[in-house]
Amino acid sequence: MNIKNAGLVHSLKFAFIFTQKPYFYKKNMFQKFCLLCLGVMLIANVGCRRDFDTTLSSGRLEFSRDTVYLDTVFTNIGSATFRLKVFNRSGSDIRIPTIRLAGGAESPFRLNVGGDAGKSFEDVVILERDSLFVFIETTLNINDFTQSENEFLVTDEILFDSGSNEQKVTLVSLVRDAIFLFPERLQDGTKETLLLGLDQEGNELRIEGFFLEDDELNFTNQKPYVIFGFAAIPVDKTLTIDAGARIHFHANSGLIAANGSTLLVNGAPSNTAEMENEVIFQGDRLQNFFSDIPGQWSTIWLTAGSKGHQIRHATIKNSTVGLLVESNEDPGTPTLQIDNTQIYNSGSVGLLGRGSHIEGSNVVIDNSGQISLFLSFGGRYDFVHSTFANFLNLNQRQFPSVVLTNTFQLADGSELTQDLTMARFENCIIDGNASNELDFDASTAAAFNFQFVNSLVRFENPARVANDPLFDFNDNSLYENVFLNLKSSFVDDQNSDLRITSESELIGLGSASGATRAPIDLLGVNRTTAPDLGAYQNVVLEENN
């Protein structure tokens, strides 16, 4: 396993293969040409005759659904394409005189019937015992509707035929208002960019993005925020995000904290399954299909030199890298304090620390394309009552859930090292569906200090245990009361529900010192008496859970 080459940039290669059939021999060319023309004429004749041999629709069409829900869209952002299937179960070809939207040309919905786009269609034929696809899209502007709230329900109908033979399929969508933040377009036609630095040749490295204005440095819960490009917190400024805020990122977008800046995410405990007080970071596609798709947006990047970040009661999902946290200039102060936060469905890495200083409690990271927790290039880390797991399909990932290194490989292949001053895990869970969910890449050129206390570690490699002193689980200076390969028994590990059930072997195994540091679990349950491992204290679950 080459941890050093676990990159975040993927390349796509396309190969095109062209084949060419040989020319006809000139011999018998005329005869073959005549036969070809005759065949085409016969096929055309048959096709034309079938076009006229149809029966008018009699109102007996069948549909794959009677209502098409296009889910929620943000104002002026197009929906996904939804599909309706229309069936002709009869033994005859039928002709539908009209297919149209009830709202006519003013309808906010768009149709594609048999490859033709429009809002009304005539004489549509469906062959016997065959079917027809109708594709539906919409782009809605909330200002077109009379409303006092931030969202509005929009409906229409697709009408098949008319009069006594008319059949209907209902269309439903919800348009939501939002605050849109995006880079301005410059006079030369390009968009604003952010300077990231210089490459080895001295060329500028830029990404499409913009600095937030002073009046944009407080995200409230009044309306969702939709960000295009990278929104940057200006130098020495603080972005405060209130409890209940919803932040959505367009593709290839994210949030950056510049030098000296600070991010404060002030989520709070919620009382309902709607997580009304939690701060949620996700993509801007709201359809159900996109709810668990990784890599929809880029990352929250806390750059080197930014400082004093706090993230509380948040969910970060469906990004490429959930959190990228780099070093700061004050080793005595954490770069990031994170608690009661979930990071899941990251396309590459859930939490990537790069020579940084992170303190975390009640952190849950799951289902990452490569690594859930990647602590690289040394640094200082302290996690208590946290759950780091990866139950993504093993064919889709190459690395364990947790990786620690004190190295960093540059683009030219050279390697830098930096002390791993501390990486401490107390009352934590490191689990997943692989046999080994923990790995190290330790250079002797720098310190490599870590300790696991009262924690579960999934590690089933006896040869590595016998030959690598870093995996000497009997060394109390590295592993104190560590439990190997016990059964976590999560509620639903395939859907990132990592609460432990009453069948878990991790109940009551936590240390009192860890529970003192994090006395309340992620859901607000007191754990000071007989603490369990991980971010969740076991509770009696309802049958429907």
C-alpha cells in the first residue's frame, strides 16, 4: 500500500477506436447497388404502411406512475431529468392525437416525447405491446409566484388525448428561495479567481472564486445559501454560521479560510429528525437521487495560517474532501476544534489533516471513497468518543479507514517530514468492512507519536503484528486497553447510521476519563456512567429503527 501516493486528483483517459470497412470490389458493383436500393425501398414501404395502420387511443394507456415528483429545486437552478413511461398493452398500434401540458406554453415544466422537445405534441404513435418515454424537467423562479414564504409548491398535468379519452399524469415540484453567492464576471468576460500560490515554475495557481464581503460574513438560518465557485473568508476576518443554517455548494465549489481568518460553525442540538438546529453542508442538487452521491462539491479548506476554527453540531456530506485542515503558526492553539459533527459520503477523504492541530469529540466519519480520517505530514491530534469507519464497497477503495503519516510527498517526488507530536484516540471506534482499518506511514526522520486508549481497532493481520513494532498491541505506551476486532453492531452501517445496538460488544468499555471530557454523546445522551465506545451511547431502539 503506497499511502504517500494517495492523491486527490484523478485523471480520465479516453480512447477512440476507428474502424473502416473495405470498399466493395468494383466487380458486380452495379448489381449490389441495385439490390441495396431495392431493400431500402421495401423497408421504407413497410414502415410507411405501419404509420397508417394505427388505432386511435381509447383512454386505456397505462403509466409507470400517476404523479411525477420532481422534488425540490432552488430558484433558477434546473432540475434533474425525470422519466415517465407510457405503456400500450393492447395488440394494436395506437395513435395518441395530443400529448400536452395543461399549463400550455406558460407551464414551467418542459417535456421531451420520443426525442422531440416541447410542451405539446400531436399524433404520437406507440406500437403494440410497446412503450413510450416522456422526460420531464423544470426551472423555476420563485419570484414568478405570489408567496410569503421561502418556498412554493408548483403543479401541472400532462394530458394524454382529450374529451372522454383524456388521461392525466400530475407533475409536482417545490421551488425554494435562497441566497446565491458567486464570483463576479469581469470586464474581459472572465470570472473572479482566487490566488492560491505559485507552482514550481513561478506560475500563478488560481481557482474560480471570490472573497466574501463584510455583510456576508454571517450565514443565518433564514434562507439556504447556494455557493458557486470558492467562497473565501478574507484575511483576519471571521465567518459565523448560525444554528440551523443550510449551505449548498454547486459542482467544483467550496469554502476557503484565508490566512489569519476564522470559521465558526455554531450548530446546536436538535429536537427532531429534521435536525433543525444542525448546520448542514451539502451539494445544491436536492432531488432524492443525489442525497447520497459523493463528490458533488469540493471541500471546506482551512488553509495554513488560518486559525481558531470551531465546528459544532454540523453535517458535512457528499463532498470530495469533507474537511481539509492545514497547519497554523501557533502550536499551542488548535487549528480546529470539532465536536458533534458527522462527515460522510466523501468522494476521497472525510477529514484530511495536514500538519495541523485538531481536537475532536463526538465526531463520526463514514463512507469515504478512500480514507475516512487521514492525518498526514505530522501535527497534533486528540480525539475522544469518536467513530471512524468505512463501509464503502471494498472494490471502490484502496485504503483503511484511518491513516497516520509524518510525511508529505511533493509533486516532483521528493518527500518532506514533520513531527507527529501526538495522535491520541480515547474511547474511539475504528471499524469498517475491511480486515485492517488502521495503517501508518512512519519516517524515522521525524517523530511519530500516537496512542490508543480504550478504543476498538479493526485489525486482522497477524503477520504485520509480528513484524512491525508499531502494531505491537501489547505495548501499553501505544495501546492501552485496546480491543481488537470486537463486534460494533451498528444500526445501519450501509447508510451511515453508526449508533450501536444492544448487541454491540462495545457497551461499557469506555474510560471514565474520556467520558469526563465528553459527558454527553452526539444525540444528547448522558454517558458519565458506564460509557460506551464511539460517538453514540447505546440506547434502547424503537422497533422501526
